[in-house]
Amino acid sequence: MNQNMPVFEPDLNLIERMLQMERYAWLSLTHDMGCVVSIDGRFEDVNTHWEAVTGHDESDLLGSYLVEYMHFDDRERALADMQSLITADVATASVVFRFRSRDESYKRLSWNLMFSPEHECFFCTVKDVNESLSDKAMRYAYKDVLTGLGNRLFLMDTVPSWIDEAKRQGDQLAVCFLDLDGFKKVNDTFGHRVGDLLLKKVAEKLVRYVPEECVVRLGGDEFVLVMRNVGGREDVAAALGRLVENINSPVVIEGQDCAVGVSVGVSFFPQDGRTLEELVQVADEAMYDVKRDGKNGFAFNQQGTSAVA
């Protein structure tokens, strides 16, 4: 190394000013409530829309912890969803929980989150889903921002009525919990942009087998399919066999061959649960049975497994 070569030190103050300008522009442009939340859960920046919806102004929120405003019953799930966004190497996720307003009432807010490893923080746009919304706005609130599929809010608000309908008519309903195999490797190898485009391709494949209104992206690389009026396990097994095979087929994204597998757990109403929460939990547990057995297949429950190579 040339000992006379000048050593350039990064201008940390300049970098910090650039980050602050980027945040300011982003918060100013969004029409929704917007905020920047640090990796340890503190509000670092907020825009002016929070006071009209929650009663909290900037001075209330800045420096406080997000968990302080979460309804106790929603905390574990919401924090787990946020943590998974950090560890799963995906760009965006949707989280819904009850948020404590200044008057101590709770409003159900829908959060679209983007985690930035460079900034070590979450960039968040937030909507109040308790207020009266137009049909167009409600459709937007129910959409996953990346794939256009339904989001967790859609699942929570819509599927219970499907379960009630199945109960009245004596029909079966299947809930399928999907987790992609090998998605992190794609992100690590080709980057987040390719990973996001791959998630969109997977979403397109899912709606080929299940109507679009029955497919939900929970966040990260996790999806839920709801199959209505199913005849039995044989029908679901046939559909999932085709689905797993199709997802296994590599796709070319920006000149790169990208391949993932999928592990699927399935639960049935009314045999495996009477509520959405029970059915999702059983399906999630069945999905982990597939993961333990070598991944890339599907399982109904602990009483029996059907795997696809």
C-alpha cells in the first residue's frame, strides 16, 4: 500500500444529514400517518397526521416505545411479525393491532412496514381501519402493498363470515398455511429487489389454484390460502400437489434463475377448529411438521401427512 496515499474518512455528519433529509421527504409525501421506528421499537420521526387520528402529537410520540401503545392482547403477535421482518430478509410486511389513543380508547390501525437494514429502522405508513371508509379505500386497506393479495386485516375481517356460512350450510372449509423454502437464499444471493419480484411471481401462481379473494400474504414469505366448499382431503391434496409442483418450477427474474420450494400445513373446519385463530394455529403446526420432515410438501395435521417431493 502506498504510504503517501491519503486516507479518506467518511463524513458521518454529512451521512446523518442525508438520512434525515430522506426521512423528512418520505414523511412529508405520504398522505397517511407515517413514522420511523428504530430497531428497538422507539418512535424516531412522525408526521403531522397522528394527532387528528390518535390525539397524540409529535411531542407525545417521539422517544416513546411503540409497545407502550399496543393493546396487551395484540402485543405478542404484532412484535413477532415485526421481528420476522428483520430476520426473514424481506422488504415489506403488514401488521394490524389496536393502538392506544390519547383519550385511552383503542383504534385498530393497519401498518405497512418496510425494514431498512442500512438505517436499522422501520419506515411505516399507518391507516385507521375503524373509520368509515369508501369502498375504494377499504379495498386498499385490505391489500398487501407488494403482491396485491389480501393482507392480515382482510383475513381477520372476512374469513370469520366464511366460517359462519360454512357452519350454516354444513360445508367444509380448508385453511392452508404456506411458508416458502429457500427464499432467504434467493435474497442473499440476488438481493431484495429480486426477492420481492419472486414473491410477486409466487402470488401469481397461488391465484391460479385458489380465487384471488381467498389468498392472503401474512408478511415476509408466509401466505394463507382459504379453500371454500371443499369436498374432502382428496380434493385438497390434488390441488396442493399441483400447487407445490408449480411453485417448485424455477422462474427467471432479471436474468437470474430463481427457485424456491414451499411447505404447507392444512386444517379443516369444523374438524380441526371452530374459529379462524384455531384453524390458522393447527395449519401452522402442520406446516412445521413438513419442515421437520424435509420441507417442500404438505401435511393435513398430526393424524396424517401427505408429502410431495
